Amino acid sequence: MSRTLALITGASSGIGTAYARQLAVDHDFVLVARRKDRLDDLADELRSAGATVEVLPADLATPEGLGTVAKRAAVGDIRLLICNAGAAGYTRLTEIDPDEIDRMLRLNAVAPVQLVRAALPGMLDADEGTVITIASLLAFSAGQKNPPVPRTLYTAAKSATLAFMRTLSLEIAGTGVRTQVVCPGLVATEFYGGYGNGNPTAMTAEDMVRSSLAGLRLGESICSPALVDQTAALDALLAAETALMAGGSGPSPAARYQEKEPTA
């Protein structure tokens, strides 16, 4: 049986672990996370299921860690890249340590771009591959006036990831490489201190991953696991974007911005 080599970031728990377990029947792995002890435990489990596993401890919030993983992704043998690593940073912008801003953006927004850039040439050369990036339903939430938690920086990062993956899917259309950006709602994991654990509105990581993999089989480049009529919602989003693009470019300011002659 032919096995696909998958590189999974954030593999030591939650969604990353769920992907590895569900893919173990026909995939080998490069597992990336900060916690080597957990990676080693997962690697032993996957090896017992017949997978070959490479453990690559790295902190993607640091330039050194991201560089190490990007170098491995650029070898050219990765055929499934799952960019799952992230951190919440749920707080008001004025309460974030300025020194943490670069770390948070590197982990949540820059790392997926760098890793896709590293792995994509090998996939395109082979005319085969899949890129999955975990964004968030919050990527669509920038205009909401009453968010459940303060999340300016996190929403900005996930919105960037969503835009990146949507654009990439068009850029490589017609090749043998597939893309999918996953936008889950609340998931019961250790994320944000286990915020979703015990919450009746939270989806399990296993169900989220099953939805993502089923969405791939359906050809979905965007997957929102709990959204019932996803096609209608995305069609409406695209129609609104198209109207903004079509109407927002022109040689003259809109009428509301044009000075009126003063009246006597």
C-alpha cells in the first residue's frame, strides 16, 4: 500500500493529534510541536499502527523554530501539509505585551504562509499534494459588535489565513494540488486553557477532523464543519465581495464625498 507523507504542526494535542490518528492507516508523518514528550508518545502510538514517524520539536512562534520546520517542508517529499499550530491571544490589543505581537502573528498567520511556500514547489513538481490550514469561524467576525471574547489580534491573523488560502486555491487551480481552509467554531481541546471543554456548543476535535477530511473528498476548499448550508453562505459572501470590488474602483469619489456648493 502506498503511504503519503504528512507534516502536521500543533500535533501534540487536540486537532493535530486527531488528524494524525485518523490518517494513520495510510500516512507517514513528520510531527511538529513544542512538547517533545507528547510528540514521542503520539509517535509510538502511530508506529504501532504501521506508520513511519519523524518527530520535529519546534516553536513556530520563533524565527528559529519556523525556519527549522520550513527547511524540512522544503525537502520536497511532503504531500500533505496540515498547518494547525496556533495560540488564542484572546485579549484587548492594549493589554497585549508589545513584544508578544510578533510572536502571535508569526505563529497564527506567518507560519502557514512560510510552510506552504516551502512545501508547495515539491507538490507542484509531483503534481500531487494537499494543503490544509486551520483558521477559525472568527475569521468572519470582524464586524460583530459584541464578540464573546476580546480577540482583535487573533481575528486579524485568522482573517489573513482565510484570505491567503482562498487566494492560493485560485492561484494553483488546474494543478494536482488541493487546498482547504478549515473554519471551525468552538472545539473541545486544550486551546485557550481548555475553553471549549465541557461546553455543549463545542465540537469534538475528532468530529472536526472527520468533517475536514470529508470536505476534502467533496472538493471543498473552505470547510466550516457545523455550517449546514455552507454553499449558500459562501455564495452570499462572494456576491458581497464581488459587489464591493466592482463598485469600489473608479475615477471619481462617491457622491457623498463630493463637496457641495455653500448655500447663501
